[in-house]
Amino acid sequence: EDLRVYLTSGSQALLDTAASAKVRCAELIDTYIDVEPVAFDRNHYCIDVTFYYRILADATIGNNRPASLCGLAVFSKRAVLCGEDSSAHIFRSDMIPGGPDGPAIRSTNRPTAVVEVLDPMVLNSKVKSVCECDCGCKDTTMVQIPDNISRMFDGELVLAGENRRLLVTLGQFSVIRLERNAQLV
């Protein structure tokens, strides 16, 4: 709800002078998935998923046709899932007994996180002025945008210093699961 849209510099200039703006569509362009074991519980894993969306909007400027705006919205989600961590002793026929690699190799079979996502649905959008007061309405968090995501946009994304912000509420269905390779004999 109310995700900040980081507009390109040209789009931000249009939004700052627009009478109104409405989000037309949202497209999931990439995700970043990180899997880490939960401290003090070897059977659970913390999955952090960051979704990157391209947002297309229309801004009304005077009596002219709507101008197109383009930007990026970022949403992070955390899930904790059970994924029994197996430690197996592996013996191989091509190992040399007493050799430098020893008779057994202990390995862990850390699971892989898989995220299945349906296309996002735009539920709401609004334009909000950025005030100069100390009333807590300023967004002081800095977002880290990977270079490969930034390169997907025609202009530089405006991360700070804007007069007005475009906010979007998205609906998205996702399934997060852990997978692990297993040998069936």
C-alpha cells in the first residue's frame, strides 16, 4: 500500500507541474531473493524478496492530453519457512582413502527459494506533496537500486529532492517455497 514511485527526471518534472496523475499499469520487471538461516533454529530459513516494478502513469497538465510518466516502485517482503537442513556424509568411489580430501566430505544441502508471482494489479494511486516540516511525513529511508534495474529506464531516477510524489497501491499474488535437490534411489 502506498509504495513510493521513483520517477525518471523528465517524469518528475511533469508530475511537479501536473494537476493530477493516475497510474495506468504496473509491470514486475525483476526480483531479488536472499535466503539466510534463522539464528538459533537450524530448520528455518528467512527469505527476503524484493520486487521491482515499472510503473506507467498519466499526468494531466492543463487542458492538454495526458503526459506519460514512468518510474520504479520497490517492495520488500520477508517470509520464514521451515526447510530441514540435512547434513550428509558423502562417500565417493573416486576418492583416495587417507588422501588430502579425507574419506568423507561433510556437506550441507541448503535449500533454494523459488518465488512464483502473478502480474501485479493497480488498486489505487495518489499524488502527495512533500512537506518541509518535521511532522514525520518526509521519507528518510534510502532505497538501493541495482544498476541493472536503473538501466531499464530512459532517464535517471529521482531519489530525493522532489516537490510531489506519486504513490501506488498494488495487489499481487505470490507463492514462496523452498526446494532442495534430493537423490531418489
